[in-house]
Amino acid sequence: MHKLSVNHLCGYGLEVPDLKVASDFYSAFGLRASIEKDRLLMHSAHEGPAELIAIQGLEKRLHHLSFGIYASDMSKFEEHLKKIGTPATASPQKGLREGLWFQDPWGTWINLTPTTVIRNPSENLTVPRVDRHLWRELPKEIKPNRLGHMLMFTQDWEKVEAYYCLALGLKVSDRAAGKVSFMAGGSGVRDHHCFGLINSTHRGFQHSSFQVNSIDEIGLGAMQMQKAGFTDGFGIGRHALASNLFYYTRDPWGSWVEYYADMDKISDSWQAKDWNELPYVWPQWAPEFWGKEMNANHERK
């Protein structure tokens, strides 16, 4: 019998003041946009629910989180959530996402939707390059494969971490001591993290991250965003915890979206640690940018 756990982060929702601005930004990033019932739905190349659902609001704020679970676990989660005191309830908006809805003790809406476990063989695909011109084969347009992870600002950091482990079956994979908790879902070999919590004064969206195949696709994605007029970014670089390559672009509301590749994988034998390392190995450490710009919580309390 498997441990009751979400398998992966399959989506999130934002309230935004202008749906067209959101569509232009995320379309430039490489996601596919559609409008349904006055909601903006954004999809990567992965077949499944919309990774981002944007809803009209007065200002940008995190609206909900959505995690994938096995369909056979739906009733088990419903009973589990009731037992721990945050029972399933009606969706905050009709027809938003399929599955169970509930609010955590701090008021954040969480959706559990039945999906299959993501397996992306391209992440570990190595093709010998003999008698080939790689530069002629690089993609002309970057379209991310899938949503990989999201980080959320939160208060009561340690209590929130404990609740998400209890309620969702997430497992802490590593921590930047006192600052960030990286969390993995599911079992077997999987990404180092699919979700994370950043110690802050209040709830808020920090960044989402979409998987691409290589450092070339990260670099080409950075160029793609810059050509589209979104020039405020950070990277390319290599993170410390999780070891993934990255490039961040600032969104129109001061938060971030990331291309990533080559992330560490963990198994059920992995043991979490608290670290006091710098957040990235290269490029050169930029404390002004990382401390003040990257980790600014732009959502109101």
C-alpha cells in the first residue's frame, strides 16, 4: 500500500489586474493561451490541466495551488482532510478545476485533481553527437515541456511546512536553513522538489518554474523573453540546492518565472538536510539582486 501523497504540482492560479498582460507575458515565455469563462488558461507542451489559470482581480495575488493525485486516492484524501480538520469543500469558483478543494489553516485554496504521474524521458536523454551540427538542430522557439515547481511566501513557516507534509504527504527534500523549504511529492525517483515555502511576513507568489531540455533552451528562452521586451532577468546560472540550471524573468507584477533544466533527482532513500550555502554556484554572487529583488514579496498582507 503506497503512502498517501500528492504526486506533483500540476498547476496554480493567480488573480491579475489585466488578463491580456498576463497572456502576452506567458505566451512570450512559450505557453499556449486560451480563454474560457473569462479565465485565462495557460498550457505547456504537457497534455493535462492548465498549469496556470489567471482570473481577473484588482491586483496580482496567488489564488490557488493544484496538485495531482491518483484517482484511486480521491476518497482517501477526502477522509484524511476531514480527519485533520481542513475538510474538502466547494470550489471557490464553479468549474475552476476538477477534484477536491479545501483551504489550509492560513486561507490558501488547494485543489487535488486526478492525474497521471509525469514521466519525462527527455530530461535524461543523451544522444551521441557524431557527424552532426548541433547548432542546426536547436529549437527556433522555446516551449517548456511542463510545470516543474512553484515557491510560495508564507508566514508561520515551520507550522506551514508541517501542515503541508501532513495534509498533502509532501516530503522535505532540503532546506536553506530558516529561509526556504524545498518539498517533493510522490514516490520513487522524482524531481528534487515540486513545491517550496519561503519564510516571509505573509502569503504570496514568489516564482513558478517550467522544465526545458538543456542549457541551450534556457539561453534561447532568455533571448526569447528579451526580444519580447521582458528584459529584467537573472541568470543563466546553476543553483546549489537541487543543482538545476536556471534563468529567471521578472513578470509584469514583480514576481518571477523560471526556465530550468538538469535538476537533481531523489529517491525514497533521500535524507533532507539544512544548508547554509549560497543559493547558486554561478554566476558571481549578487546579494543585492538576490536579497532585495528576487525575494521581494509583492502581494499585500
